Amino acid sequence: MHSVGVSLVIQCSLALGLAGLLWPEKLAAVFDVLMFPWPSSYRTVRTNSIAALVLSGLLFLSLFAR
């Protein structure tokens, strides 16, 4: 059951990362809410998207290593 939760987190971070790289203008409003004190720009959206892709890759590797 634990692997199902990890797989769900992997899929969500992968989807958020790809959406941020492909459509940063549509996710800018979401990041304005998530990163409240700081204004969101294309650079921060792309940086967070790349970080989400790296996170999903690391989680996949940890799930695959078990």
C-alpha cells in the first residue's frame, strides 16, 4: 500500500513539472498563490518545474530500488 502512495506522488510531481515546462503562463497564477510573498515569473515557474521533474525521478529510483 505504501508503494501506491509513492507512485501517486511521483505521478503528480511529474505532471506538475511537465505542465510547468510546457505551459508556464497558465501555471503562473497557481504559483502566485503558492509563493505568496514573492511574485511568480517564468523563471521561477520553470525552476520549480525542473525541481519537480528531478523529485519525481528520484522518487521513481527509490521505488525501483526496493
